[in-house]
Amino acid sequence: MARQIESVAVLGCGTMGSGIAAISAAQGCKVLMLDVTTEAAQAALENVDEQHRHMVEVGSLTDDLGKIADYDWICEAIIEDVEVKRELFAKIEPLRRDGSVITSNTSGIPLRDLTEGSDDRLLNDVAITHFFNPVQVMKLLELVPGESTNPEVIEALSAFGADKLGKGVVHAKDTVNFIANRIGCYFMLSGLHLAKPFLADGMTQETIDAVLGKPVGLPPTGLYGLIDLIGLDVMDLVGKNLAVNLPEGDAGLAYTSFPDTEQAMLERGQLGRKARAVGGFGKVEKLEDGAKKKLSFDLQSGEWRDAAEPDLEGVPGDLGEVMFTDTPQGQLAWQIFGGTLRYAAGLVPEIADDIVNVDNAIRWGFNWALGPFEMLDAIGADRVIDKIEAEGGEVPSMLAIMRDAGASGFYRGSEGDRPSEYLGVDGTWHPLP
């Protein structure tokens, strides 16, 4: 009989853990919330809607871990530390019942690092669940099996995530940062480096953010605004994780550390929105009359200044067209956003079996208007290939597959408001799921 998830034990009740508990309880699931102390779990219960709290029991990881035997899905959501997670897995294993599903909720640690040396019982029942924050709002749920994970585990998690929690489920492979963060973090970390010459030539941060926003189908936070939202401290940890785990030859290895200016910002605690008065790339200053003024940290002078209006003169309105304009804004968009598209086009089938999971992950996780392959179709994948070859670059794998298949894009046909087929890594067309 196929496995079913009707009860959830969440171990670690921080922002992510309490969010997972809250949406599970809201859908009528019996939920167990355990933290370092019962008091910490009780405090986290405030994140669960009051009308659903009767579905939740709280306790401590020390005194109440044995209660996980009564739950179908055990979701570990503690700090992003491999050794600490491994230690908790070792404690969980003899306590959980046969057939229960166990996952680590992590944003980028490979499952193989968490389960190295584990016995078959754990290896058969374990997977990664990667929710995006805030859990109650963000649509994306990435599922990552290990080499020995029973397919029933992924089927049960997929059904629960999609049907019960209403998530957009994406199937990723056990590679560092999975799908969404692998591509999204490349955009951010490479962007910090590739933007430097444009800043030196007089382009403002406001212009960079504006170009890397609506003109290319990204949210208005652009580059610096997005990093301010996430935090330089988080991005620093992401970079260190990538430096250790990216495969040899990966383009992202060139961008795993910060440029000097951003490194200095990190060291003095200028982390972004979470730093409030200290700020990040920008901040809001409250004036004596109660009004508010936006300030930008000028990355050239190292001084705060009034926020400036972006210069979008000559930037086309058509989605993505800016990458083909012979202007500084066009060159910026091509190098940073176009570079991210090229990076994504070289990651299939490494991070996912097909382009559909990649597109869904980026739209649902980073709120792009179009996923990378949908964007390549929109701007003309042949134009991108021509531009790459004109610069003497190497055509990424999926673009080469598309060209060799004689296709004009990655999707075709029409089924309502969706295409009906997508191009596979085998160079043939497959029905869109």
C-alpha cells in the first residue's frame, strides 16, 4: 500500500520549522513541534493560527523525541550545520516507526553529506524538503531523493505537498543548492562581481537594480535590493557552501566570495534590511518631521547618499530585449542576467532531469516572470546562441541540444494557456506534465 502522510513531526521550530508546522496544522494534520526546550516550542506555537493550535503538541528534543513514533513524516528543520543534523538523524533513527518518512529541510546541503555512513533503513526513507520562506506564502517545494530513497517516499511527499499544502512541487537532484538556489545565487553572487566595472564607469546601483528588474522579468528588487532582503551574512554562508561543493569547472566557482567592498560591509555588520539602522546597500532614514528618506550606500565612494532615480533611457520595453541593445545597460543585462540564463542552460541534466522543473523552481522560488528556458524562448534562443558564438563563447548543453534537434525553442504546441510539449535532454519532444 502506498505511503500516506497525515501527521507531521517538526524538529526545530525556527522560522522555517514553525512555518511548516503552521501550514500542516491548517490542513488538519496532527502536528508535533519539538525544539531545544519546551518553552521555545511553545513560543513558536504563536506562528500557528489560533484556530489550528489544537492540532499541535509541543515539547523538547531532549524529553519528547520518542513521540515521533506516532508520526508519518518527521521533518528536521534545525540549523544549517551538517554535523548537528547528522547527530539528530542518529537520535531519530531508532525512535521512528517503520515506513515513516524522514526529511531534512535545508536550503542547499546535499543529502549525501547528511546520510554518509547511515544504514539502509534510513537511506531508504530519507529525502530533502526545501520550502522557501515564508512557508505560508511561497509556492515552491523542492524534493530531493538520495540514491537509495524508496520512490514511495517522494510520491508521498509530492502528493502531500501538492494536494494537501497547495505547493508547487519541483523534483531536484542531490546537488549543492538544488535548483532554485543554485541558479538564483549564481545570479546574485556573479552580479556583485560583474557589476563592478559598470559602477566604476558611473552607472548607479539604482540603475543596475532597475535594469535587472522589470526589463528582464525579475522582481523590482533587482540585484542589490534582493541581497538586502536576504542578507549579506546568508549570502556569505551560501558562497562558502558553494566553494566546497560545486563541481570542478563550474562557472560559479569564480564567484563564491564577495568583492572587497561587500566583504567590508559584511565585516562591519552592514547586512541589509535585517540590520535596520545600519542598513545594507540601502536604508530608510526617519527625519525629524516624521517623513522618511531613502538612502543608498555608494559602492564607489563608500558613503551614504540620497537614493537616485535610475537611468533607463533607451531601455526597450519588450521583455528581455535590453540584452541585445548596444548600451551600457544592455551590456550589463547581457553579462549578469544573460550569464545566468547561460549558466542555467548548462545545468540540465545535472540538477534536474528536465527543463520544466528548472523553470518552475525559478518562477515559484524567485518570482521571475518566466523561468530560464521560457525566457530563452521569449527572447529567441537562436539569438542567444548567435551572440554567444560571436563572442567566442561555448554554447551551453541545452542550447546545443536545441540547436542540434533543429528546434526553434524549448517548448511548443498549445494546451489552453500552456505549451503542450517540452524538449528533453534526449533531443526529442515530451508531453508537458
